[in-house]
Amino acid sequence: MRRLVVLAATAVCLFPAVARAQSRNSDVQGFGGFTVGSSTFGSALSSTFGGRVNIGLTPNLQAIGEGGRLADIQSPLFDVLDFTGVGVHVSATYFEGGVRFLGASPHSVVRPYGEATAGFAKLNTGVSGLSGEVDEYVDAALNLLNTTHGVLGVGGGVLLQSGPLAVDIGYRYKKIDAGNSIASFLNAGNNFDINQVRVGVGFRF
């Protein structure tokens, strides 16, 4: 009986620590990085940033929600304008959700992962290099391009974790479906394809 009491007391004392360790399969993080090779192969690097939350469903499965901004999305027609000194810049603000599959144990320091997401993106277009008065009219016309489109994404990487800290190093491929919109016409009838390399830092809970 005494042994049972000791074992029960030990279990009660250890339970909170075990529960906390098991619950740390979720995290909130902010990320930053760059995009490359969007709609034009070999286009210049541009920045990306955002935030996300990963909620543990099982030890190796998370539900994810993410919002972010892609600073510049190039297109073939816009590249031609570079020779004139006129710059057309397209950015995208996006929100998406999905699932992430993680390898190894939640207690491992290094966890590889793969994920798939879907959501929507708002395109924002602007022009530089024109005179002030002309620029105002052009900006007003380009507001027609500021429409919302579907976005799909896949990616992978590695999660480095220790205690409450998590560092996420990964790659994402995102496709923004321009459909039959004016944005699609200006992009030579193509969707917007974005390759994203980024690093995120967050806290586990």
C-alpha cells in the first residue's frame, strides 16, 4: 500500500510537466525572407514577411493559418517596361490555411516537415517613373487590378525547437490563380508563380 501511495504521489507530481511537454506541439511565429523566379524566370529578389499559427492536432499533424505579404510579383510585360524607365510593381497580400505533416517526435530538436495550403490573395498594383499628374490617373486605372484571387501552396523545411523557442527554415511554392482577369492579361495569360525562401521564429505552447 505504501508503495502505491508513493507511486501515485510521484505520478501526480510528474503529470503537469508531462502535460506541458506534450502540449508544446503548437506555436505562433513571425517570418521573413525573399521570393525569386516568380512569373519571370530569373527575376530579381524581393522581400516577403508575415505571421502564422500552427495548432497541434496529433503529435505529427498540425492545422496551420498564415497571413503575409509578397512585396513584388514580376511579369513578362512589366519586364519590357524596364527599358522605358517606367516601373510597374505588383504586390500580394494573402491569407491561407492548411495542414502540416511533421516527422520525428514532438520532443525532438530537429523535425522535418511538409505542408499544403489554400486561401486567397489580394493583388495590389502601382506605377513609378511617370510624372505626378499622369501617375495619379494611371494609379486610378490600376485599381481595377486590385482584385482577390485564389492561392494554393506547398512547401517543406525543418523545424528547430528547444523549450518554448521554435525556428522554422523552409521553402514555399505558391500559385496565385489570376483566372480571366486583367491581371492575367498583363501577365501574358499566366498565373503568378512564386518561390519563397524564409526563416520564421516563434514560441511553442
